[in-house]
Amino acid sequence: VLVRPIERLQQNLSISVPTLSQIAAEAAFEGRAEMEAIKRGYQENRRILIEGLPKAGLTKFLPADGAFYLYADVSDFTSDSFAFASEMLEKAHVAATPGVDFDPIHGRAF
């Protein structure tokens, strides 16, 4: 008995974007200058990594297209990227995510 009325209610809730979401989407366009500043910050962080990693002996990494994340080959130093990331945090105070979080088979080298 209630299936059809509930179905209509569900359709109206999922088909139409809620008003609050529409207002938030419009407001996002007003923050373009702030977003460009954040984007420039990401570009600078990426530049620092691309220039700095080879100086630290990490010369093999995949092309960096995004913010400031790099998939760097650490196999010259270790076969355990998790231990490498832990030691890097402890000794250099630099946080890194071990490649094994992204690739359980080959990620130990990244």
C-alpha cells in the first residue's frame, strides 16, 4: 500500500539536487581567486619535490601531474617502503605514504 508513495518520495529526493547543495555549488564559483592561490601552492610544492628528491638520491619517480604527490622508487635504498617511510618520518620529519598502500605486490619498492 505504501510502496508507490514511498517510491515517489524517494524519486523526488534523489532526482533533484537539494537546494542547499545548489547554493553551495554557486558559492564555490565565488572562491576562484582563493582556489588559484591554493593551486599555485601545490605547484610550488611539486616543484620543490621534483627538484629536491634527486638531491636526496631519489632519482626515479613517475611523472608528477597532480598536486605534490610523487610515486618514487626507493628500491636503491630498501625493499620495505613501509620501514623506509617510518624511518623518514622519524629521522627527517617528512611524512610519506609507503607504496604498498597503493600496490600490495610491487609497492614495497615505492
